[in-house]
Amino acid sequence: MQRTWVLIGLIAGATAAAGVAHYAGAPALLTFVIATVALAGLAWIVSFSTEQVGERFGPAVTGLLQSTLGNLPEFFIVIFALSAGELVVARTSILGSIFANALFVLGLAIVVGAWVSRDGVMRFHPRLPKDNAILMLLASFLIVILGISAATGDKASHHVKAISIVGAVALLVTYGVWLVDYIRSDAGHEPQRGAPRVSMSLSLALLAIAGVGAAFAADWFVTALSPAMARIGVPKAFAGLVVVGLAGNAVENTTGVVLAAKGRSDLAISVIKNSVAQITAFLFPALVLVSLAFTTQLTFAIGPVYIGALFLTGLALWLITSDGEATVFEGVALVSLYVILAVLTFFE
């Protein structure tokens, strides 16, 4: 426990250093690096605190808490990007979060989980992967028909904003119905693995502090992002899709893989898949509605490349995880899909 407090102290120091770099006018690249470290550290605090709260519940509730609070940095990043007029960063960071979790993080977790399994197969409850694929295909349906409408120039293409608003509400309602039923399914799953290391009140206090810190760090991160990427010659779309996508989801990047390594397959899948479901069917539509308050507004209209990638990602998830089993080969295949998409984005 002493090491945990030392690590929390280091994270607090990194966050303070990011603030000093931002307000002191330090070089953008330096500020960006420090803010990235701070965001990752704050995400770890969220992960640790949520895990302590989750020891009192089953994998469904724990995974939901972990992914909800773990997506806080991503939420703040998009909000600050929209307020700064950075629509490309806002849009690609949301898509990057979906692809990072659904392909890269899930792929790594499957590789590790299958590797530590005695027979080389990672097994988990199939309910969440199936539901997750359905939610992603629902979002893909909305995005694909908008893309086709825009490409053909029909009458509906002149009403993208209105269609996005109605679609956002439909996604949120569907997600809410699924969420209630999913939480009810938690009873009887996976017993506790030991007593929590910190009290409930301390866990909640750490969550609150880390959430506030993530809001500030996200602001500094977004402010430094564009000049930092320009300095090293990284395209803005790649920065949003890959750099922000991975940095903004540091919780799932670490927690899901660590849980898989411990043999806690259901909880690992719950954390990662809940994050994908939330970003696709909750965070994205919620941000579309929130963006109405900004000059720069978000819609479901995205580029053809990302439309195809999103739809094919939904199919890949369905094929690989809907049977409740996955092998090292299937995990590597998911990671390979992410690498191909990342390389393509770099040359966009």
C-alpha cells in the first residue's frame, strides 16, 4: 500500500508540473509530454479507486464503473477540443477511442488472457460481446446512411445536424435500455477476490480528485496538442485517432490487460467492452448533443475511410468474441487491424 501512495504522489507531481508548464509558456512539445503523463497517471488513480469500489460488486457493475470513470479524460479532451474549434481532433479522438479499445486493447487482453490459460483459449461470458457488437452496428448504421446520403447529395444530406440529433437520442435510449438489463445480470457472477485495500469514502475522494485533475490536464493536453504535433510532423488526424485515442483511454489500456494476465477474463472483457459500448452508444451521441452549445458542433458525419473501418470493426468483434472464446491468433488479428488503420491514418 505504501508503493501505491508513493505512485499517487508522483502522479500529483506530474499533474502540477503540467500546470506549471502550461501557464509558464513552456515549449508545446514539453507541455504535451508532461500533460500526457499526467493524464495517464490520473487515469490509473481512477482505475485503482474504481477497482476498490468494485471489489464490493460483480464484474458487470465493476466494469461499468471502470469504463465510465475511465472515459472522463476522453470526455474532457473532446469538450476542450470543440471549445478550441478543433473539430478534426474532437471527431478523430472519439473514433480513436473506439478503435483503440475495440481493436488494440481488446486484442492485447485476448493475447495475454489466452497465453496464461492452460489450453491457450481465453473464455468469458458471451453476453457483453454480443450486445457490444449490436450497439456498434447500430451506431454504424446511422453513420453509414449519413455517409451515403452525403456522397449522393440527396435531400437528407442537407439535414445532417437534425439527423445527428435524432440519431443521438435514439442511441442514448437504446443504451439506457441495455444498461438497465445488463446491470441486473450481475447477480451470481464471479465472487470477490479479496477485501478492498482502501475504504469506500477514500476511494470516492480519490475518484473526485482524479476527475477534477483530469479536466485540467485535458485542457493543457489539447492546448499543446496541435503545436506539438506540428513540431514533429504528425498529421492532425493521426494525432486524434492514435495519440489521443491511446492517451485518453489509459485506464482500459492497462487495466484490461492486467486483469487478463491475472486470469480474470470476465472482468477484463467487461472493462474493455463496456468502454467500447459507452463511447459508441453513450459518449459519442452525448457529445453530439453537448456540442450544440458550442460554435464548433459535432455530428455523425465522418469520412468514408472511418465509416468502413467502424463497420468492419463491429463485424470483427462479432466474429471473434460472440462465442465467448478467443485465442492468441484472434487477439493478434485485432491488433493487426488497428496497426493497419493507424498507418493509413498517418498518410491521410
